[in-house]
Amino acid sequence: MADRLFITGANGFVGRHLVEQLRHQAFEQVTCLSTRSHPDNESVNDGSLCRWVTGDIRDPRSTSEHLEGVDTVVHLAALTGKQRAEDHFSVNAEGTRILLESCHRAGVRRFLHVSTIAVKFRDTTHYPYARSKLEAEEAVRNSSLQHTIIRPTIVVSAESPSWHAFRQLAAGPLTFVFGGGATRIQPIHVDDLVACMVGILRHDEFADTTFEIGGCEQTTMERFLSRIHGLYHQRRPTVVHIPLWPTVPCLVAAETVFHDMLPLTAGQLSPFQHDSTADREKAYPQLEYTMKSVTEMLDGILEEERHGETQARMLDRECRIFTSHLIDCQPDEYILKHYRDAHQKVWELGHSRSSTFDRAMTSLASCHPLLSRLVDTYTRVFAPTALVRKKWILLLSLLEVSASTHSVLDAPQQEGSTRVTFALLMAGVRFMFLLLLSSIAFGPLHVACISGASIRHRID
Amino acid sequence: MAHVIVVGSGASGVQYAAMALERGHDVTIVDVGNRAPDTVAPDSSLNELKDRLPDPALYFLGNEYGAVLYPDAKEEYYGFPPTKEFIFETPDVSPPSSSGFRPLLSYARGGLAEAWTGGVYPLNDLELSDFPIGYDDLEPYYERIAEHIGVSGTDDDLRRFYPLHANLQPALNLDAHSRSLLETYEERKSRINRDTGAYLGHSRLATISRDLGDRKACDYKGRCLWGCPSESLYTPSVTLRRCLQHPNFSYQPNLHVSHLELNGRDELQCLVATSVVDGRRCRFEADRFVLGAGALSSAKIFLETIFRRSGDIVKLKGLMDNRQILMPFLNPRLMGRQYDPESYQYHQLTMGIELDSAREYLHCQITTLTTALAHPLVQKFPFDLRSSISTFRNLRSGLGLVNINLHDRRRASNYVTLRPDVDGGPARLIVRYHPAPNEGHRIRRAIRKVRSALWQLGCLAPPGTMHIRPMGASVHYAGTIPMSTRPESFTVSSDCVSHDFENLQIIDGSIFPFLPSKNITFTLMANAARVADSDF
């Protein structure tokens, strides 16, 4: 068994679960690398073996010191989601190459590389994430380190980004499916993926192999989304198919100019075009029979959502949606922690002191960034001191002082006076349009809430 | 040689103490003396703090997130950062009751000047015309203070408003925005001077551009708002530290002074203070007592002393404060550029605008908003927050703020008095302020003038973004026990000796018979050194 581990991306979605599991394993030390300060940074937290350090895989100065004496590196750090192609390549491909060099210099012997099933999609022309991860795999194979590469399929849990995407498509009154919905998927629960990784580490399985890791059940995209719909509505869904043929080319064309404004990229639709299933011959065999079935997975998630969704989890979800609304980013653990903490300490943010309208606006805004936008516009004019605005202001204050996000607020979006003037005009036009739309949507609700409060006040 | 007790360790108190020690007196400063927190990572720039501190939100926002300003916040435009909270921490004493005035009191070691923005402007003879002293009396002390604390500035068009004294260090480096404004002014100054009466130049600042003693020159880390980590910006604690090395000096912290007690000959005999730690009452005897606790706190001690001697409750009339107006503006030439967070963050430029006379001029400090927290400003933009953030990012390098200061005169309707507690508890200070009848006209005229000058400089001051600060916000309190050549009650002589108690000197803003629009701290320090240098 490896004695000393070094985990990159330890503060990410899979990383957090892995670190939690490793607390109970007999490793000598686990060094957790995060691009930003972790609340337990530089300290041995709660007596466990985990030590958090700050650094960037692309900056050897920030990692080499911590790689000294390490036996095995688990490489989870990656840029996912809607990002620019050059950023994907910079972090995922170049970052991996630099990390491998650092490992080589520090005398690290083993390297567990977490890739993606998307690297084997037939066509990745418009999916820079997949191409960058494939480049990373090649770099790992070409290195002199003993390595194992794992390619997980779609990873699901109540807080996984993919689950939020599926939920948005299927949990509403209609179920939206891109394309025909016949592509095959093999979702895996994050706990099962982490169990595989722990198995590889515990049994020292570093024979320069590649494992494809999926759940124990395959299904089609449409069936999977229909089951999600059924969970929430207990009936068969009305499926709306959005054809891929015009959607993908339109997104490709729009990405060159409006990348930041688009809700998703053409590449992110790839799982609707290509099967995301693990090859049985390359599967990691040991845990296949203990994995959760799709039904168990979905029931577990629903159970968590219905009964186990704590205040903290609700706030985390809220924080993610709001951060996406404000600056098109995802908050890291540091921001989530402070967002939760502030709700404990700042009385202005308490739901118990809020009105019906406040609660309604907050709930709507925390459903989706687009709804946040409408609520933001409406409350700017008609309810400037609404609870949801206070939450946004708190979040903005956290974003502007946090290491992972302050630079987003520092840089101008447009360069030069002419472009800025045009952007300003467009912002004004957009604001007026959204104000009209949001007034139609929320005006009656607002009036009803005010009237209701007035009647209650008179009765009291 | 005399034993002198000074109440308060603010700018005037420490300068008085330093000069009195030089003259051979024994000096004790009695003070509550809240201490500043230790400096965090002094070698890091502002953004490095965000990147490197384990918990940047704790540093920038505070443990209770007190630095976050919500849309319905009662606080002003910008609150004080957590690192400066110690300045306004109040011991367990009854706060003043006020009307028309928002009093701010400090119990910090170093006083309010621990949070000042470092503007040091000597008064000219016109502004001193109501004083029994002139510029010639103060000039040697302006020079002494400039040498001691380090003043940077230069000889430019603003000389018509503030005299040029010796011991000036070169002006600080300007950031791109300030440089752009000054270049535009130089190109168009004949028209700007003629049409608007405005003159622009470098600010005079108590921030050193060259090393001075053990203090290092400003290294432009952009941390001014959170407290200068290298003490390049002078604060009174620098002088206090120097005094502490003197064998004839003692410092008595954690004491809240309530009043002074007299002997049978109507001379002050001892000072009575209460420990803020354990409530213990102490008495300190001395030959001379000096009040430098700030106009309101000194007034309270003075009033309570009179009340305890005679049972009289008197009014100290003539309270003054500078009305301040904050006017955000945009310099379109700088839009869409990357701003430089590693620059000096307080006002680098000052604009003087002549009104009816040079004595009544508008003193405008121009700050180029760069590293201040963005969320208080972003939420004021007329868009949804998402668009406002985007707009702010594009405009940030071209944003600025003019702090317009108006002068004030003593009026009988503005006073401080005492309300004794019926149960024998501590008395309460009452503060009453009514603006001058023509206040509205003055404010409108000031706004018009400044907006016009900004327009000439190629900048826009968007309507609806201005903020007229409440009285009390500038913390330039003055005029309650003014200098007078006539020996009237509740006044002091030209040497700041009380006409009521002959071994009492008052050295804070109380003694100003007129409050010019300029920051008064430099004059307070120079005057304190002057009166400590007189024979007693």
C-alpha cells in the first residue's frame, strides 16, 4: 500500500469525497492540493492524516516542495464545464505535463490519473475538454511513472454538476432531450467511483493500465431522464426532443463571439451524441457487484433531497446558482463555507425574518441562473432591499476577496472606451427588456403578497 | 520643570507631549488607548493578501461580516474595515445624545488620526483671520511637524490656497488615473481657472516618499484603506512610541477621564479617571492639565468639571464640523483598461475652487477608486447586479470620487451641554446642531462648481450618485472653547490656556474660532507643538 499520497483537485467534487474516504484508510499522510486556501490549510486537521496545501499544478514552485517524499499522486485537478478551449488545454493537458515533470523530479513512483470516458467519443472536434484530457492521458502514458488511468462515465450524486444538469432537463413539467435520446449511458455514483480509486490505491494496482469505470447498469439517455422525471412527478414525462443538427452548429458559430453569454457549449452536448459506457474488457472488476443500480442511485438522491437536504446543502446549492448568475463561475469550498457561515451569523439573512415575497423571490432565484437574472432585475427596481439581494451582496463581497474569484472582478470585460460604451448601452437595453419581462412575471405575485400582508396586519 | 498630564493620545496630544518633553517637562498621557491589531503579512500587496491569507474574508470582511454593506445599511458609503474597528470601540460609558449631528468618538491609542487619510494642509492668513495668531506664528511648527511626521507634496497651483513650508518630501507617484487628470488640467488650465475657479495639484500628504528614520517610504502595496503595513502613512502612534522611550514620559492606558478636580484656589489639582478594565477610580495630580481628547470628549470633561465645581450646567456654543459631499465621477478615457491595484489609495490630487473669497474656498480631495471593496458601489449601479458587476469591471479604472469639504462658522444654535444623571450616575453629553440657513444653497453651489470643473477635466459626475454626508461624519469637530483675545468664560488665550482655569490648556479642535474647509489635523499638531513650546 502507498504510504504517502498527494491529491490534486482535492477540493473539487470527486476530490472532497475521496479525501473523506481516505480519512478512514491507513495511509501515512495525505497531502491535499487546492488552488485556493482551504479552511484547514497548512494544518493537520481534526487529528486526521490530511494536510491541505495551496498551489497550482501549472506552477512547479507551488507543488515541488509538497511532492518531496510522496509515493503516489492522485491527479484529479481538471477544468470542466463551460470554459474556453485554451483554458481546458492549459489546465488539463499542459498542467498534467508540468505535474508529471514535477513528480519525476521529486521521485514520485506512482500516478493515478483520473480522465473521462469522453476521450473515446468518436468525434471530439467541438469538445476541447475531451481532447485536452486525451492529451493528458498520452502524457501520463509517455511518462516513466508507474501509472493507472481511470475513465469514469457520468458521475452522479446529489451535488454533482452532471446531476444538476439532468435535473434541469427533467425535473420540470416537460423533459427536454437533445437529439433522439438513444445514446447509451452508464452512470456511476461518486461513492462507487471513490471506492474504485481507494481499491486501486490500497492494492497498489499500477501496472500502466487504463480502466473504464461505469456503474453496474446501462440505459439510454432518454430513459434515464424519464426516470428522473418520474421521481419528481410519478408519471410518464412529456418528452421534448431538441434536434442536435441545428443546435450544435448554432452553438459552434455562437461560441466564437458569445462564448461567455451562452448557457452551454456544443461540446457539452457530446454525451447526447456518443455513448458514454465503459468497455467491459477495460472495466475495473473488483467492485462491480457492490455498485449502486440506477434505481438505487436515483432513490438515494431523491431521499437525500427530500429528507436529508440540510440547510447547509440548500445554501450550497443556492450559492452555486447565485455565483453562476453573478459571475459565471462555480464557488469553491472556501466560498461555500463562508456563505453558510454568514447565514449563521448575519441576522439580516435569516429566512424567519423575511416576508412571503422575500421567500418566494429567493426560492425562484435559487432554481436556475436565468430565473436569478429575472429576479435580480425585478428586485433592483421594485424591491431593492429584498432578502435575495442581501444574499447576492454578501456573496459578491465574498467573491471579491476570495483567491479563486477576485481576479474575475479585477479585469475589464471589454477593452477600450468605444467597446465599453457599446456594452453599457447594451446593458441598458437588456435591463429594460428584462424589467418588462420580470414585471409581467412577478408583478402580480408581488401585489398579492403586499395585499396579503396588509390584510393580515389589519386582522392582527 | 512642570509635571504635565495630557488627556488623549491623538495627533495633538502626542505632538504636545513630544515638544513638552523636549522642553524638559515631565509628561503623562492618560488615555483609554484601544490597541490596533498586529499588522498582517506586511510584505504582501493587497491582492497577495487575497491569494495568500488562509482566511481572506476574515481580514477583509471581519469575523461577523461587519464590513459587508447591504442595500438597507444605515452605514455610509464605505464603512471602516475590520482592521480599524478598534478605533471606534467604545468603553462602557454613556454615549452622547445628539440631534442633527452624528458624533464619532475614538478611544484608540493614537485617536481618530489612526484612521485618517493623511491630508496635511497649512492654513493661510485669511483662514486664520479669526484666530489671535497668524501664519507666521504657526509656520515654524508646521515645518517642525513636517520634518517629524514626513510630508510629501510639491509646489504647484494649489500654493494659492496653502502656503509652501519647508521640509516637504517629493510628491508620491501618481496612478494612471490621477496622472491623466493632472495632464488634462495642465492642457486646459487657463480655461478651467477662468471658467470655474478650480485649481488642481498634488495633495499634501503625511505619507513619506523617502525613508524617514525607521519608517520606510511608501511602496505602493495598495493597502492604505486597511491600514498602512509599513507606517509610511503617519499615525500618532509613531510619535507615541518615540515618547515612550523618553525617561520623563509615562503612558497610562485603559483609563477614561471623567473630570478634573480643583483645589481651594480655583486651580486644577487632579484628574479623575475610571479604569475601563476593572472600574477602579484613579486620581492623578499635576501642575498643568492639557485636554487633547477631541472636541467632544474634551468638552465633556470640561463641562463635568464645571458642573462638579459649581453645579452649573452650561452650554458650549459654536460647535462646527465640515459638511462633506461625496461625488463619484467617471473618466471615460480610462474606461476598459486594467487598473493597477498597487498604487497609493487615498487622495493623490486635491482641487481647490475659489468661491467669493480665497478664504471661502471648496477643498476637494480626489480619490481614484481602485482597491476599495466593490460591492458597496456595485449595488448602486442602475442595473441588475449581474450587469452591474460587468459594468463595474469595465469602468473600474476610470472611476473616481471627489470628497468636497465646506467650511463652517460658529453659531449659537450649535452647542454641546451636559445632562446629569438623576440617580447620580455618569452624566451624558448632549450635542445639538442646526445647519446654517443657507446650507442648501451652499451645497447646491458646491455641487454645481465641482461638477463643472470635472466636466472641464473631461469627466462625468452621474446625477443621483452623490452622497451628502451627515454632519459629524467628517470628524473635524471644532469651536466649542475657542481662542479669544478677550478673557471670556469658555474660551482660551492665544496660547490655548483656559480663561476659566489657569493651569488648563486645550489643544484639540475645540479652540478653533473658524473651521476652514481644509483638513485641520496638521494645524492641530502644529498648534499643539507651538503651545507646548511656550513658557509655563
